[in-house]
Amino acid sequence: MRPGTSAKAGSITVPDDPVGARERILGAAIRYFQQYGYEGTSVSRIAAAAGMTPANIYWHFPSKHDLLAEALHSLYSVAFEGLAAAAQNGTAEERLVNYARAYVRMQLTELDANCNFGYASLASSLSSEKQRELLRAGRPYLDLLREILEQGRTEQVFQIKEPTVTAFAISTMCEYIFTWYRADGPLTEDEVGDQYAELVLRMVRG
């Protein structure tokens, strides 16, 4: 088959660039899911934004439910690479500050001006099994944060009783920044990142 052509599968036009098509679908899906929620987003709207038909969507994803799960998995995977790189080296305090700043930057970079539904609220639309899969996918975030917190206890600069509880508190605080931040507000992204880093340090220093 020549480049630029496509194959037919019944009434479905199968694109010759399945990777590119899949990325367009995921990009459109997460944008509309964040704006309108799972129930308020139709497959036809996602298909139109991705430049294809609803039938093409179902060739890549068995259902809208599966599309939501894959979109959330994709967000987790891509974002973690940058987060891990930012907090890779240094003292516990340095790594924690970098973690918080990177997490905030990650959230604000992905934040759409019309974002009304966060990651957790979208995940609640999934089945219990899919939610458990997402929890496993998000475990590296908490594992990295727990590692930093344990390092801080070893260095005797963090006064925390339970790293897991503290890790969840920090992660949740950073994740829900979309509920209040506005790009046209008084604070820049860097200023918000600095303030969150300061708050996190206050939390762990006791």
C-alpha cells in the first residue's frame, strides 16, 4: 500500500497512520472530557475534532469507556517522565521542591482554559476494574514521592509520621490546582509553583 492511502475494513476506513490517528483521537478526547465530562462528551464530537468518523474511533477503541481509560493512562505515562527527571537528584528538600514545581507546571501546561473536570473526577466515570488499573498506573508518582519523603526522614529534615499519607496529601493538593487557577489571574505559573513548593516544605518540616 502506498503512503497516504488507507484500507477498508467493512464500512470503516482504516487510516494508514494508525499511531498518528490514535494520538489525534486521544488528544481530542482528553480535551473534550476535561471540558464537558465523560457523560457530556459524545464520540461524534471527538471524531470530528480528530478528523475522522465515529466508526474510525471504534476501530481504535472498543468503546468510549475504553477511550477515556486510555486517555487517562496516556496522561499519567507522559507526565511522569518529566516529573521523575525534575526530581531525580539532590537533597530531599531540593527534590521535593522540584517535584512540587514540576507537578504544578505539568498541571498548568495541560490545563485548558475551559477545563471543568479534573483527572480524579473523570476517573470516577470508569468501572471499578478500570479505576484499579489507573491506580496501578499512577503508583510511580506516589512511589517517587514516598522515596523523597523517606530520604528527608533519613536526612532528618522532614518531620512526618506516615510518608504514604503525606504523599497522597501533596499529590492531591497539586492535582486539583485546576479548580482555582486562571491564566489571566494575578499569579504566573512560576509564582504558583514557588508558593506550592513553599507550602509542601512547611507541611513536611512540621
